[in-house]
Amino acid sequence: MTIACALKTDTGVWIGADSRLTMRNGFIVPVESNKWVPLHPYLWWAFAGHTRIQAVVEDLEFDTTDGAEEVHEIIRAAVKEDGWNSDADRGEIVDYAYDLLLVNPDRVCFAHGSGSFADFGDAFCAIGSGRDYAYGAAFALHGMDPEVIVRSAVEAAIAFDVNCGGSVYVEFIPK
């Protein structure tokens, strides 16, 4: 449970997140976490959902030619290999209980543990339990400075979602 968000502009991508990790059982991890991590110099990622995904991804290596779609497939295969349970044996869609934001200076992409993938173009995108509050703040501030939109979105999630908290992280990834 968390908040991570991104907003593409003509000059790059603004990314933001809180620093709190909250487990599904409500336990708050007593360490601040930076949710935005570079996978290689041209691609950053943030996750929401099961914190086990972080450990799986830390062990992976990516080529600088890997794009967002390829990285999502590599991560999904690693999660499956790691032994995560799914409902595939009951004929249901395989869902590994995570959401990812994958960004480079030209794209903001959303990937889900079920395998779905979407390119958000120039739109604001948020993941985590605080995403609805972040979307509300981003909508209310549409047309303002992108840094203000991203910072305010994270601050709104922290203010209204008990699972979000800690420090506000905002960074710009230029083209």
C-alpha cells in the first residue's frame, strides 16, 4: 500500500512517491523506502502491491535496450519463477498482485500483475492505495506546474490514505 505517480511533459517525466511501505495486514514497515528505482539509465520503475516484488526485481539485470514492455515481461517471468501462487489452476487470469509504473523520459507506462500493460501518453498516472486521492489532486491542479501537480498528488495521498506516509519524493527525469 503506497502512492507512486508520474506525469509526462514535453521536456521529460516528473515522478513522485511517498516513502512508507505498508503490508496488506496493516503493518507499517519501520524503514523509509525510495519507491522509484532506475533499472538502467533510460528506465525507472516504482511498484505497489506485494513488497516481495522489490526483492525479485533487485536480483534482475536489464539491458539498456530493454523497453517498458520487455522489462514487464522479464519481471513477470521472474515473479512466476520465484514461486508466487496464482489462480491459473482454477482457470482464472494469472494475477501476481502488483502494479508497476515504468517510465523513461518519453513514456509513462502502467503494468499489472495480470499481464495487462498500458501506455499513459501525456496523462497523469498513479498506483497504490492512495491513487484515488492523487488522481483527484492532479485533476484539480490540471494546467499548473507539473512539479506542483506531482508533489500535491503525493501530499493528498499522504493526507487522506492511512497507508501512505513518510517523506514526499519528487524528481524530474529530463529528455
